Amino acid sequence: RVDLMESGGGSVQAGGSLKLSCVATDDAYNRYYWAWFRQIPGKEREAVAVIDSDGAKSYTDSMKGRVTISKDSAKNTLNLQMNNLSPEDTAVYYCAAEPYLRFRGKSYSLRYDASAYIYWGQGTQVTVSS
């Protein structure tokens, strides 16, 4: 079991930056895939970025080029640096984790599927004003 707790959300003007953090109770990063998702009001939860069990990072088109995912193993923390934010990025942002075996032998795109993840944080609100 992994408990996740996000922080760092808030309000920012368009063009601004925020850094989200997610503290995990399990430090065995090499056994999990770690991801950031977001849910815009009225829309389905969508993936933003993933770090797999080998440490490889990948990004979806939703915020590609404007975000950087990273992990600090010493602090058991997953981070998401977000830059050049726009009002369209207003959403609740969630971190998620799933044991890597879930993805073994499966389609690469599965890592971007919210239903593939069992562990979730409570979410943190990001509001971008114009």
C-alpha cells in the first residue's frame, strides 16, 4: 500500500509557474510507476507525465514542453514543475502510483490510463487566471 499526499497547488496568473509535490509513504520507487494526472471541470482525468520503474520520463501532449516530472528519492517525493501556465490548465492535479508489474508486457499507452493506477492522492487545486 502507498499513501500519497499532494501539495503546492494554488492560484497563479497566466504565464506563471507552480511546483507540485507528492509525498509517498513507500520509498521503493523502482517498484512503481509514478504519474501526474489532472482533471479539468467537466472532463475526464488525463495524464500529464509519468516516471516508470526504470526512471524514464514521458509526457503527454496536454502540457508537454511546459512541465517537468522528477522524483527526489531522499525525500520520497514526486514533483511536477509547471511553467507558462494558462487558464486552460485550471484543474485538480493528482499524483498516482501503480506497481510496475501492471504495465509489464502491456501497451506503452497504458501508463497514461487513469484506470491502470490503484494509488491516488487527494488532489491539489491549480487555478490560473488570465
